[in-house]
Amino acid sequence: MAGWQCLKRLYLRVHEPELAAEADEVTQAIIDQGAEVGRLAREVFPGGALIEARHFEPDKAIARTSTLVADSTVPAIFEATFSYDDVLIRVDILERLPKGNRWKLIEVKSTTRVKDYHSPEVALQRFVLEGLGFQVVPCLMHLNRDYVYDGRRYELEKLFTIEDLTKETDALRKDLPTLIREQFEMLGKDEAPEVKPGAQCEAPILCEFFKVCNKPLPVDHVTMLPRISATKLASLTELGVTSIRDIPSGFSLTEAQKRACQCVRSGEPWFGKGLKKALSELECPLYFMDFETLGLAIPRFAGMRPYDPIPFQWSVHVQEKPGTELDHLEFLAMDSSDPRPAFLKELCEVLGKKGKIVVYNQGFESGVLSNLARWIPGYESAVENIQGRLWDLLPVVRSQTYHAKFQGSYSLKSVVPALVPGMTYEGMDVAEGEQAGVVWETMIHGELDESEKKKAREALLAYCRQDTLAMARLLEVLREHAA
């Protein structure tokens, strides 16, 4: 499957694995979550047998699989291992069907739908099994996004959905032998194939050799233009243009991209004429608010669906009057109990009923609040009040500011260091939202001693506090430059 994404990725995995980037804590959490989904999926097939041979013991795994296939009392085999035409596979779930050598081939994924890149993986497994004489129904088992957990026990038949991929894998069958042969031929060469960096570097997954092929680019590279399309990048490449400074004056660009070019060439930031009007409705008291959440594949608390984010932390900075110091209030769940009731109760108390609430990307906070109102009875009107007071800083930044140091991104992590002198996220123990979720989960459920828990708590509080303080400082800068 690595070769399906990119032949160079496969070559490096086989011949130069030491060049691969190590999985960071967020990537490892995703891997661990996928393993948890796989274990739970097996429970849908009671009486199934697991092939427990380690990954470097394929012969042992194949022999054990052969024994279980021959035993008609075994309804399903987990991690069933087969080899055909020098291709080795491990099937997540192989379910025995009535009458003859008929089986359901089930690949388990932690996604909530079938994705395009799933079909080749299932097709390859089908190729091997049919080559060995099995009759199979190729399927993909994934999570059901509409399943609602009751908080007591998982209804596994509802939590998971199994979809037949016969049609999708039929379309790939005739090309598989050729593709497999091409991969073997490539692996037999002395050097990795020449493959230009492109979309395959990040899709369907971020390649572990991304930095091998994608060297750091200068800040004026054309890829640093905001929302630059692949088509426009290809056109610029044909023209031999790599620097924003060299883009021809008549080249088709959006207004935002033209502003970015201007800032790169001049070395000066740009502030729009509409900035003053955009900020005019912000009057004290002002609240600057940010949430941290953790999205889990398997819902943890009552009323939740797969990947519903668990809100576990918030930070609020308050400015009661113009020119006054900011007050800061915060919440962080510190045990494994359901954090949602306390999260919402304390947030409502802090925000009161009047005053604009400044956020960065309103859709996220508003969505979390809608979920909380659905989960926790009695807060509908309070949540509606808060949602009605939300004021999104992101669209103002997008339409009324630009700095060359944004490098095409309007994320808070890019905007604040460029516009607010001395404010940065570099060097923080927690510096990203996904990382915050992983650190919180480790703090709550990991095997940490008290000093490690204290360090994790301090890092989480510092990160969330930084986000709301950053919005307040950014607003000050924008007001200074409002015409």
C-alpha cells in the first residue's frame, strides 16, 4: 500500500527505513486508536480465533491460519495470514460463510465511511485469497457516525457498519498483477525511483519520508500564497517561476494572493481600509474564549457519537473596560469522570449574558456549544445566548490584514508571531490543539507520576491561556492600524 501511494515511499521503507520520521505523539495516538477500534470490531464475531504470531513470524502465522481454516467450528479468524505470488497479507477479520470455501473478507478501519484509498487495500487481499482458491466477499467495516452511545454498553452491531466492496475491487482486479510486478522490479534496483514531490506526499496519509523529498522552502516561494491552487502552481512551474517576487503582473491571482505578493515585495504588512468598521462593534466588556477538545473514535460518554469532540478545557480573558488589565479564568478537567457538565456550568457563570465573545474560527466553538446543549439538559437558552454573542476574529484577519510571515496561512499560530511583537508558540511544551488532546488523555489515563501530571497540567493551561491572550493582543494591534 505504500507503493500504491508512491513507489519511492515503498523503496525507502524497504531499503532505507532509517530515513523515516519517527511518529510523534499525535500520530502514535491515531495508531493506538485504530488498534482499539480493531480490537472492538472482533467482538462482533464471538468465537473467532486470533492469530497471535508476531510480524516477523509469517510462516508460523500462515501455518496457524491454515489449521483454523480447516476447522469448521471456527466462525471467524482475526489477523488471518496468507501468501500468494510473493504477496503477504494479514486479514483483519475473515468470517466463515455457510457452504463450501466461502468467506467474508473484512478490512477494519477507524473512519466513519469508505474512502477511495480503502478499495486498493481490500482488492489486494482479495487478489491473494482468490489466488489461493478462496471464494470471498470483499468488505470494509467502519464506524457508524450516527451511532449514539448510551453510556452503559456498546451496541456493536450499531457502532459498526460493514459495506460490500465487490464492485469497487472488481474495477481494480485486472491491474493488480501488473502493479505488483512493477513494485518488485522497482525494489530490485540500486537506487530509489525519481518521483517529484506532489499531492502523494500527503495523501492519503502524510508520508514518513516527507522531509526527504520536500526540502524547506524560502518564505517567498509561490507555495506560500494563500489558498494557491495546484493548477496555478503548475502554471507558474511551467513559466519557471518559483519566487512570489517573479510572478508576472498579468498572472491571474485572487485579491488575497495579490495582497500577499505586495507584502512579500514591499516587506511591509498590509491593513485594509475596512478594518475600522469591522472592529467598531466591539465594545467592553469583551471576552476572549478558546476551547480544547479530544475527538475519540469510540464514544466515551452518554449521548456521544464516534469522533464527537470531548470538551475538556477552556480559557477566557475578560476586559471589563477599555484600557484596563485583562482578567483570566480557566477550566481544565483533572480526572476521568465526564468533564462536560462542569465545563459548561462554569463557562456559563464566567460569560454571563452580555458582551461580545471573541473567538478565532467561530464554527468550532459554536459546534462544541451545540453539542453541549444537546448533551446536558437545561442549558439550551444559556448556550443560545453565548452563541449569539460570538464574534469571529478570523474572517477579519483574512480580509483586512496580511504579513509576509503568514506564509499563506491565517492560523493563529502564523498570524500572532507576525503581528504581535514578542509573542510566539515556539518552545511551549504544548503548542497545537491536537497535541493538547493527546497530553490531556495521557494525563488522565496514562501512567504518570505526580510530577509528570503537574507538568502536563501546567503545559495545557499555558497553551490554552496563550490562545486567548493572543487574540486580545492581536485585537490591540489591529485597532492601532485601523484607519
